Amino acid sequence: MNARAALLIAGASYAGLQLAASARNLGFEGRIVMVGDEALPPYQRPPLSKGLLTGKSTVESLPVKSEAFYSESGIELLLGRRVAALAPERQQVTLDDGSSLEYDWLALTTGARCRPLPVPGAGLAGVLEVRTVDDALRLDAAAGGAHRACIIGGGFIGLEVAAALAGRGLDVTVVEALPRLLARAVTPQMSAFVEDLHRRNGVGFAFGQAVSALHGDNGKVCAVELASGERIDCDLVVVGIGVIPNTGLAEAAGIACANGILTDGLGQTSAPRVLAAGDCAAFPNPYAPDPARPIRLESIQAANDLARAAASLLVGAPQPYASVPWFWSDQYDAKLQMAGLMAADDEVVVRGDPASGRFTVFCLRNGRMAAVHTASRPAEHMLGRKLVAAGASATAAQLADESFDLKSLLA
């Protein structure tokens, strides 16, 4: 391999792939090298907690792009390898085999890793996490011989895994330290709907509970002990208590970090000619309650949008991040979709009947649309994105009235 790349991407992730593809589409002609520590090229992550566990997806269906795409686009993949150290002052990186590569531009798209469960017994057999395809395959195999599963963490990943395992006939209990599900991401009304959805599918819950220990039998997990002293018998545990951004490379190189690699709206870090995007990056978001405060958004959309902004910088036509954040989660037959970023003191308005399984929750901030959460109303979600982007003004009465034409708010 030649020792220099015009664009060197550390991390074969959604953000890394989007940055490379967008740079090419915008006319970037230099050599692009992407380094990834897994054997697969960039692959889809949502099926790991859903389709791979239900049999609807296969490993072969996961890659985001075909092999031909990389050769046709002139994107070199260096898989099963890892960037071990950065030297921004020399525009050089060292790989895990001791070799080095120089670059004109470096992009850090190193993602995040699962937050470990800091209790005794966390290393027992049968205690798993879901972040990579290997994680998902291990969980799929373990679920085949399990009867009772305990999911630690009531976030999106934990709930998607709970739905998949319940669908396979396992007895599932979710332990959540907070008083409600998805508390940081959705309103209490949507939390209540999701809880009811899972309960109707046989999932049990323990709220406001911390895990104090995991117990084993012959080296394999057999129970989860809560701080209250309650024990949940199980033969499979899935830990989903959030992630930690992979900032080690950046920190060791003196690049500014604070719950993520700090960037601006173009993905620029504190080091010259070093960019960052994806789950490892924290950047000011114009749709956040505090637009000046850098935040991380753990979503494919945010990864792709910041990567596109970074690519525009590479070709000298900078277009900073300006996209409405949006997310989704499929659980059972419900499609949950979120647009915008809510705050605890937003005015909340419900449109439709949650009992029907199809409704919308609006979050107003100073009378303007800040976030829209929908359950199985995809058309209203798409309209909601536009309303948030426009900062549309509305009253609670208008939004709650299903006969009111929401499109008129864009006029």
C-alpha cells in the first residue's frame, strides 16, 4: 500500500461510508482509504437487534453497499485492521501492525462501544450485548437454547431485543433504572404507549431499579439481583445501558473531547485537517434546546448528515449540518418515529388515540414546533419533519384537532 491517502477514514461505519461516498459524488478525486477493525465492510446496524434475531435478515444482507461500489468509486477498504495512534502534527497515523499512513485529511468515524455493566457477575456466560454482527449472532445462538431473558436497560436497543425475544417465545423481563421507558428520548405519553405495547406481548418490567449483581450456576448466569433485593431468574441477560463514544484516539492526540470528539457543523475538530462524524462526534445542533451546546446523536441519520457536511468541506463548498434530527424504532407491529429534539419543559399535545396504536405527540417550544413523535403514522412523521424544520407556529387546540389540516401550518 502506498503510504499516503488524500482522505484517510478511521472507522468503517455509516459515517465513514457516507463521508467517502459523498466526497466522491461532490467531485473529490484524491485517494480514499477506509480502515475498519471488523471483517465486514460497513453494514446495517438496525437488523442486529431486530431482523437477525427474528430470522428476517441474514448476515449476507447486511452490507450497505456491494463490493462493486467500492471498486467503482475508488474507495479502498482495509478491513480487520485498526488505527492505533494519531500524529496530527505530521498528518500521519500508525496502524495496529506498526505500519504508518500519511494523509491530507483524516476522518474519525470510530463510533461507540457498549457501556459495561459495573456489577459482580457481569462476566458470566449468557451475559451479552448488541453492537456488532458478532454480538447479534452470539445472542441469536444463545436465544435458541434460552427460556427466560432479562434485558437490562429500557432504551431503544433493549426494547427492540425484548420484542424480538418475546416473539421467539422467551419469557422476557426488562429492568429500567428510570421510572419510565425511553425517558430521555420521548414524552411520557409515548413511554406509556410503548410499555403497554410490550406488556400486551407478555414482557414484564421492573422500573426504578438498579442491578446490584448477576448470579451464576456453573459459570452461567441464572439470576439478576436488584438493589431492592428482588431476584429475577433467567438464563440469558442482554445489557443495553447506553454506549461510550470511542474517543481514545482523539484524546491521546490532544484533540478536544467532551462526551464525544468536539466538532463544528462541518465535522471539523480542534486539530487541523482532522474531521469527525457519527456516534463518536459531539457537535452544536440547531434543533437542540440549547443550540450552542455540543451533543451526540446516536442515529444513522445524524451520522450521515454530519458526514455529508464534512464531505462538502473537502471539496471547498462547505454546507454545514442543518438537518432535522430524526430517528425510528420498529417494535412488534408498531413503527415509532421521532423528528426534532424535545426538552423536558416543552408543551406536549397528543393528536389521536394512543389506544388505537396510531397517534402523534407534538412538542411545542415557545409556540413553535420543536419535536414530533409518531406511532404508526409515517405520513404525519414526514410532515412533522417539515414542521420542525420550518419552526412552524401552532396552538395546542389546532394540533389536537384531527380535522385540522397540519399542512396549513407550512403556508
